[in-house]
Amino acid sequence: ADVVTEEVAGPGRATGTVGPKEEVGLGFKVGGVVSAVHVNAGDVVRAGRTLAVLDLAEIDAAVTRAQSALAKADRDLERARRLYRDSVATLSQVQGADTAAEVARADAEAARFNRRHAVITASADGVILRRSVEGGELVSPGTVALVLGSRARGSVLRAGLSDRDVMRVSRGDTAHVTFEALPGRVLTGTVSEIGAAAQPGTGTFM
């Protein structure tokens, strides 16, 4: 074989952090006053555990109003149907009562849905990574109250690479990982994802 001279790049080095592959932001569907937060950052939780709750007084009142409105709409519909059979009410009146009952039923279902999502439960086994609300705090709808690290899809090492180093890495490459907490031990992993764009602020690719 012909002897050729090539420039071979040395192995790249990077520092990163190990964590769950999935990070799920958990928040409330509706706004309100936080009644209690039952976990702190670092707590290990099981799927289905109650993590935080809003003050339910106002939300339960909304559910009661919606259910009462639905009951009234159903009574009005039944009365309109009886009157129509007796040729007292018109078909238009029956149709109007039927529409009102459907609207009331949808409002009641929406109120019950909001009630269910006024309580945050763990969607999977994992660990609480961040807690951003406290009891007594007023939060708006959609505010992320907790971040859950789910280990359902395993753990990953996230490391930042410069633009020069990231060009030398491909998916499927082997990575050797060492930890200060495990001196002398080398773990082997595989590159699974490469960031498409640099991180704002640091300029590195994750």
C-alpha cells in the first residue's frame, strides 16, 4: 500500500452534566393562589403523586355554577319537549333549548377540566429539578411551577462543544466519560444528539 501522510485530530474533551433525558415543565391550567407545594428540588417522586395544589375555593365554585346551569338547561329542554308534544311550544323553541343544554354541558365539562388541572401530579417517576413557586403566591395560567426530570427514557450527559470540536463529532460516536466522584472508572456512552445551533450566551453546541 502507498504510504500517505494525513492529519489526524486528537480526541475532543468537554465538560458536562448528567441528568434525565426528559425534562417536563409542570404548571397549572388556570391561574390562582398556590395553596401548597409538597416537593422541593431534588426530591424523588413516583408517577401520580400530588406535587402542588391551587386554592380550590374559587375553582370549585365555578364547577358548582356550571353544574347548576347544566341542570337548569336540562330541565328547560325537557319542559320544552313536553310543551312541543302538547303543541304549545314550537320546534324552534325546542331546538333553542337543546342548543342551550349543549352549551351548558360544554361549560360544565370545561369547568371540571380546569378543576382537574388545578392540581399538579407527577406524570412519571423522576426527580424534581426546579421549583419556581411558593405557597400563597399568585400565578397566572400556564406558569411553570415545577420541572420534573423523568428517567423513563434513561439519562444523558449534556456537554458543550465549541464550533471547531462539534464538527469532529457525529451521531453514534463513542464517548468515554469520567467522574470526579468515581476516580479511576471510565464509562462508555454513545453520542445520541448534536445541537443544531449554538447556545445563546455560551456559543457552544450541546
